[in-house]
Amino acid sequence: EYSFGAHDSFGETGIYVCKPEMNPDYQFYDRVVMGRLRGSEDQVLNITRDHMEMDEWHGKQYSLLENNCNHFASDLCWALLRRRPPDWINNTAEKMARNTRTTHILNQAFRLAVASYRGRYGGASPKGEVVGESAFKTTFEYTCNNALEQNLEKFQLPKDYADLEAKAAADDTQIGEVVDLNHLPEDRQDIVALRREHEQKVHNAIILSAKSAAHAVAYAARKANVAREKIPKLRHDRWEEAWAEASAPLLMQWREEAVQGKLLVDFSEAAAPDAPAVLQQRERDRQIEAALEIAARAALGDEQDVNQS
């Protein structure tokens, strides 16, 4: 029996051999027969030795959630049979690992997006933040969490893969089928690879939603900062209160549109004049100007009317 475990020796495999169903490090639970294969003992040993040389299966690479003994058994079954064990064997670790990966990836995306924003718009304020940075951060995190919450079901493979998901969930291992090591089936889809690829697409969609909303809101914050500087300091409090009230519905609208994948932002600022993102930005400009007008009137009152006259 071949197993995989952790150790602290650098560059050494974590794969080891013991008597079947008598591993001293574990309590035997159940036997799952994955199928039969046609091939020589040397072929099987060569494939196993290939795994022993892979960095992925070095003892220091062991992870209870991301790279455990069940992951090793699954990969070896795929290499030998083009079939993976049923989901229930490693389901708990897989779900926890996905949550951990998602948190890590979204946090990393947040840090990169903030760094990019700072580099792009520069001109730090006395407090050390770029104009609009606070709005960018808050909106990115809010939209990211909201998009994640509303898209949890999208981590499941699309309905096109329903049959494949059903097979992965079942204990039917097609014991009667004999797999020839010299002619492994080429038409089988690896559900593990498909799930990881799909997971990445969901992550990318969530990050795009968060970036779109964050840039839209930060853009409004920069416009508001310019307008605020034109207001006498004694009336800043009144202006800020009015701006917050007038802009709140807009910010909420843009965040919701981003979560739904409907908010378009021209990140390059070089799109054609009739591009959908540019047309949307023109509408947002109109909304921002209307909100700024409300804030200015609230702060200046009759004085603005006299100046305009």
C-alpha cells in the first residue's frame, strides 16, 4: 500500500509503503475498489516512482487541506485508471480548501488592486492616502464579499457536467472495466482539473466585479474632491452631508450592477467613444454631476443662485 505523509526533510518524497490496510499512522475505515488494469508490475511501479519524484509529493509539501494523502491517492488513481475516487472520501478537506483558496486569492487581488490604484493616481494626501483610495478600498471589499455571497452556487460545475458530477458523487467504480496501461482512455474528463479551472473563472468574475465597482466609486470620489475644494471651508460640513445623501443611491446602484456583471468600466481609458463602457461612464458622469449640483446648492443656497445670475 502506498501512502503520502508529511516530514521536515527538504527534497525527499513523502510517499511511503506499508502493508495493505495496516498503516500504523491511520485507523483503517473502508476499502474502495477503483477498478482493474492490464499491465506489468514494472509499469505500475514506474508510474508510482514518477509520483515519488514529483515536488508536489515531497513530504514538506503535505497540507491537510490542499495536498493530503487522499489527494495523492486520487492523482495516482487518475494516472493508473483515468478515474478518481468518489467525492465523499476527501469532500471535507476539499470544501475547506476551496474556502481557504478563495479567501487568499481575493485578499491578494485586493492588495494588488489598491497598489495599482495608488500607482495610477498618485498625489498622496497629507494623511498618506491617494484621493479616492478610501472609497476604492471600501467598495472593493464590500462588492467582493457581496459577489461571493451571491455566487456561491456558481462554484459548482455548469449543468453541462451534471453526469460527470453524478459519477463523482457515486460509489460506482465500474469494477468490471479493465483499463490497459498501454492504452489509457483519452476521452475521459478530469473532474478535479475541471473544478479548479471553473473555480478560477468564478474568482476572476468576482474580482472583476469588485474592481469595476471600486473604480466607479473612486472616480466619483475624485470628482467630488475637486468640487468640494471650490466650496468655502465653513460650508464643507453641509456640502459633505448633502453629497453623501445624494450619492448614496448611485454608489449602491453601481455596486449592485457590478455584482450582476452589468457594470462596465474602461480600465485602459482608451476605448472607442461608442464602446459600451464609455457610454456607461457618460451616464455615470451625468449622475455624478447631478449629485454634485445638489450638494453645492445645499452648501451655498441662495449665494450660488446670485453668482450664477
